[in-house]
Amino acid sequence: MTRTVHCVLLKTDAEGLDRPPFPGALGERIYAAVSREAWDRWLAHQTMLINEYRLTPYEPKARRLLTEELEKFLFGGGSRAPDAFVPPAP
């Protein structure tokens, strides 16, 4: 049985995540207010950030940056792509 949340990103009721995506208060906040579709959008955006900035996700500095961008993307009006980013052609 799926659970429904009112997604803060999509501004509509949608299927929620099965469990918090990581431990702690931020994971619980995401679980309570972010839909599966919005989370998938974040994962795609995060992958782009990792590739464009050449981040190593296990490094503390990279993790801080990704956490800040995650909060902006989901709760703070959006996370922008780097200026030099060129989206792939369809």
C-alpha cells in the first residue's frame, strides 16, 4: 500500500517515499513532505551536480554542498545548474 504526501516541490498530493532517504531530521522532513517523483527529480539533479562539479560524494566538503543543494532544490526555491552546464540534446 502506498502512502500519499502533499509534496512541497510539486504542490500536489502524490505517492510518498517508502522510508526516509537517510537518517536524521532532514531525512524525516523529506519523508514527510516529498513525493517519489520529486525525489527522483532530485536524484537526477544531484547526479548532474556531481558530474559537473566533479564531486566525490564521500568527501565531507562535497556532502555539505550536496546537502545544501538538496535543501534548496526541495524546500528553498530551487537549485541551479552550474553556469557552464549544457543539457544533453533530446
